[in-house]
Amino acid sequence: MSAPATEFSRVIDLRQVTDAPIVLEPDADERRRLAARFTISAVDSLHAELVLVREGENVLASGLLVADIVQACAISGEDFNVHVEEPVNLRFVPPGHHAPDEELEITANECDEIEFEGLTIDLGEAIAQSLALAIDPFAEGPEADRARIQHNLAGDPSSGPFAALAALTRKG
């Protein structure tokens, strides 16, 4: 059984890696399929420019991901435009790079690691995953405040779950 095709695949042969930047841009059909995968309304544009550097068996990919997407507001449900601009820092590593039970501490400045086998990596799928991580599932659009008021979602802070805590701090 073969693996399902990804929505945005750009397989790079590591034997062909140079220091020239690699530009990745999905076509309209790939953007439509990415939007469906991420359950957003649209991916209007996606552009990533990456530089690959070999470090022994590892491959570092760094650059910038820029996208314009349309997603539903978490409060009103209305579509709104979102601009995404994220640095990309990925490290492709061979399988077994870490012991199965090894505990890892990762800081925000470290590269995300992606395992690969053979002589190729899929930069398109890596960029798709990077975009997925950049999408805020709780993003609020310009109509969020109006929707809160209209549907009485703002709530009364004096009766919320933290009201009792607030009362305790006032006593002290």
C-alpha cells in the first residue's frame, strides 16, 4: 500500500543541493487542497524561500515562509484575511537520530527536526507543516467584538470562574 499523496510535495534530491535558494510556491489546486487540509477558507498565496546546507548526514533548511490565508473568526465565524510571515528553521535527520526513550529539551530558537530516509527530502510537505503551525485556530477577526455583544458572549466578569478568586484577593 503506497502512502497518500501530500497536497503540496516538492521532493529535493540531496545530491543536487547547492547554496542557491530554493523557491517553493504551490499552484492554485495545491493551495485549495492545503486550505481543505487545514480547514480554513483559502490559501490565497504561499511563498517560501529556503537555503539548504548539508551538515554530515543532516540537512538544514532555513529561510522565510510568507502566506496570505482566509480563515473563519473563532468568535463570529466570518471569514477574514490573515497575513503569515514566519522564519523557517528545519533540520532533516536520518531515522534513529535519537534513542526512542531519550528525553529532549527543545528551545524556541532550535530547529524543528524531520526524519528522512534515502537521498531525498520533501520540502513542500515541510513547508505545509510549517504553515499549519503558523495558523492560529483561535484567531479573531474584525467582527469578533460585535459578535460577542450580539450573542452575549462577553459574559459578566463578576460571576465568572475567577470571580471568587478576585474576591479573595480584595479581602487580603
